[in-house]
Amino acid sequence: MAKYEAELTGDFNEILNKIEAGICAGSTTASLEDGSDFASYTNGARCAVRVFERYSYFGQNRVSLNVTLFEADGRIRLSAITSGGSQAMFVKINTIGEDAFIKKLIEIVENL
């Protein structure tokens, strides 16, 4: 499992769109599996959850990336967690696919 968190500035929708497009364009096997959006009309808070998946050639398995983008009180927070990259039954080994997936997200966020 790899984890990345950041505080971002900018337009919530633009950030979300760039993350979605960048992750899907970052690998021929990457796809947006599903998403969910929540908003509070009383205080303007928003939350978007996206689940991406791609095939890890090195690990020969599928890897998922969960991205949560949350905006409240003028602040935008990002939390991303990968999973599924290990081939072992009882211990986590070979997390190269997870690391590569989250590094792509970090690259996108750093270029915002």
C-alpha cells in the first residue's frame, strides 16, 4: 500500500478533472472504475471519491488507486491510497505497481 496526502489550491472541479484525465492517460490499462460526489449546500463543503485501476506488468496483477478530494472552508485536501499490488498470501511483497501508480498521481498534482 502506498499513501499520498496534500493540500491544494485552485478550482476543485479543475483539479478533479486533471487528476481523472492524467491518471487515465498515464497508462494504457488505467481506467476510472467508479466515483461518488457529495456536497453540502449549507456550508459549501464538497467531496469527490474516485477509484482507478490499472494492470501492473511488473507484478502481473491489477492495482487500484483510491483518490479522495475534499473542499471545505476554502481549503482543498487530497488523500490517495493504492492497494492490490502484492502477490504474496500473508505478507506484502512486490509493491512496485502500487508505488508506480501513486507516483503518477504525485506527478499530476505537482504540475497543477
